[in-house]
Amino acid sequence: MSELLTLSRSDIDRIELDPQLVLTAVEEAYCGIARQQSQNPRKVKMSASESISFAMVGRSPTTVGFKTSYTHDPDPGRGTKRYYTTLQLYDDQTGVPTALLDGARIGAVRTAAVTALLAKATAPPNPRTLLVIGSGRQGQETIGPILTALPTVTTVLLAGSHPEGLRATKQRLDVHDVDVESVTDANEVAHRADVIVGAAGPGTPHNVTGDRVAPWAVTILVGYGVDASCLWAADRVVATNAEQMAVTGTDLLDGRTSLPPVDAQLPAILAGDDPARTEGNQRIFAYNSGLVVTDIAIGQAVVDRARELGLGKVVALWS
């Protein structure tokens, strides 16, 4: 009889994950797609009057995962929003279910790792200055992976709007050998950055425009903080998945009827099949949208570490 390990949000928050391990796991997941060793079908979306639900299934070489997310917001802008996401894993060699996890941090860690891999692939040679827009959970999670992926960075420009989040982000930056500058207007300093990451929430006052981006820089859109003009001013467009960008990136149309073509996708870049950058002096726009195979990769790493630490509860659900 199969026993299922369940991990709560507080269980997962107790687990420290090495940034390099996370990067390796996500990179292997993407390369698995390029080599047709993994599967990542299109997600299913259902909208109701007050809620939006997504269901995603994917398969790594040894693990199948199902991810669900549910957003309920009966009174937008008034603090009524509720969001829940879960990840369930199955061993595809033995055929048994292995774990059920809260998916919030899994998604944040996965997204941060993908941002770091996009930055590593698309950054100009020897980038020195990084601009991070956003000091919420996503911005905080981005710090470790991106500085691991870009070891030549010496200066981080930090644009956030919440004092508590800024303090938490600076604490994460303290363990890295970089100079940190807090900025009040990301657009004013954008020209200094080799890599720009828009990882803020929808209420951010920061908005980097295409005319302020250096001719050699890469702009990575994760959340908010980057204007649509950055896409249209780019010399090349990179995406984790072109199909997903066409579906979820419609806010970048900026009055146009269709998005520009994607020049390269991250799985093919990491597998060495396509170049991210064809010249040193190019503006690159990179679009980070999640693929469930990367959630599966991080989820499995979290489960392995949780078992080592004795975290979580085992449930005989099918007894």
C-alpha cells in the first residue's frame, strides 16, 4: 500500500535549498524537453465569475506531477483575494504516488531559477550591474539563483516599495559580495543595468521603459515593473515557451494585434540548439512563464530534502 508524504507551507519554508542545486534541477528539466525525454502539455484554464483555476500535468524522465492553482477574488482590490496551489508527485517507475505539497514556494523558487537561467543565457559578456524590481517573495527568491548564475555582478540596484520586503531582500543580499543601492525610480537608473528583472507585484510604482534600456542589456519579465515598450524595442525575443507567451503575454500587445515572433526558447538554448544572443550589442527581452516540469524538478528536490530532515506527515490515503 502506498504512503503519501504531505508537506505544508510551513514545512517547506523550513527547507533551505542550495541555489546551484536548484539551477541544475531546473536546467535538466528544460533540457529534458528539448531532448524529448520530458513532456509538458498545455495547461487547462477554467474561469468562473469570481475565480480562475488552472490544471497542469507534466512528466520528467522518472516523475509525473499534477499542479493545480485556484484564485478566488470576489471583490478585487479590497483584500478578498485567495490563492492556493498544490503539487502532487508520482513515481513513474513504480507507479505509486509519493508526495502532496503546498505549491506556493515551489512556484517562487522555480520561477527564480528560470529567471537566473534566462539571465545567464541572455546577458551580455561579464555583466556587472543587476537591477531587480520588486522586493516581495518573488524578488527575494530571485537573489540567490541569479547571483549564482551571474558571478561577475558587483552592483545590485534594488527597487521595491514595501519596507519589510526591502529589509528581507537586503538580508539575502548580505551574504553575497555585491554593492547594493536602493533606488526610488527604476526607470531613472535602468540605463546603468546590464540585466533588468521585473519581479514586482501589480501595484508597483516602478516601470522601466524601452528607451531607458542600454543597447546591450537584457530585460526579463517575471511579474511587473517592465513596460511593454521593452519588448517592442528589443532586437531579440526569448521565452521559456513561445506558445505560453502568446496566451499569457497579451498585456504586452500595446495596441497591436499580435506579439512579435519569439527568436529562441529556453529549452533549446540550454540544450545548445539555438543561440540566445547572436551579437554582443543587442537588446534582449526575455519572457518567463512557468512550465510544470520545472515545478516537478523543484518539488522532487524539496521532497528529498524533507525526508532527510524528517519533515512532513505520512498519510496512508489509499488504505
